[in-house]
Amino acid sequence: MKKSLLVASTFLFGISGAAFANEAPTFAEADMDSNGTLDVRELREALPELELENTATSTVTTADVKQVLPEVDFDDEDVVNARPIREEQYDQIVDAINNGRDNATVSSVE
Ligand SMILES: [Ca+2]
């Protein structure tokens, strides 16, 4: 029972992920608590294809995202200093995901 529910919800989640793959939510939509940064829950909800690892806290930083999305165009300094995900970084993540999709040959971790 539990397993079939999980399969069903995974399937549905996959569909909804694909449905808005073409158009990521805006930063304001993604930032559900309007605190100016995206935590792991908000970022996963906004960009399910990002496949973020579970982090020790709900905080997500540029360094965390860089690990799962190496092609993202963050400033090196931002990555080294593990900045929180604000609107600018979010836009860079969305760009990187969109570029990866356009190139079709996603050469990420295999
Ligand atoms: Ca937030």
C-alpha cells in the first residue's frame, strides 16, 4: 500500500515537474516565505529537476547547488563563500537548467 502510493506520487510528481519544466517559477513565487532567500524546500519545489541532496539544515548555498549543477554560472567568489540563494543566484540556476535542456546532451554526472 505504502509502496504503491509512493510510486503513484513519484509518477505524478514527474508529470508536474515536466509540465513546468518549460517555465520555472519566478523568484518571488519560489520564495514562499518571502524572506529573500531559498531554502532546500523552496528550491526543490521550484526546481524539482535540480535533484538537491538533503542538507544538514534547510539552508541551501551556492556551493550546494554547484555540486549538483556544475554548469551553473555563479561567481567563483560566491561559491567559495557559500552564499545563500537569492534572486540573482536563482536566475543563474534557472538559466543553467534551461541551457542544459536546450543542449539536450546533458553531460552531468553519469
Ligand atoms: Ca525563503
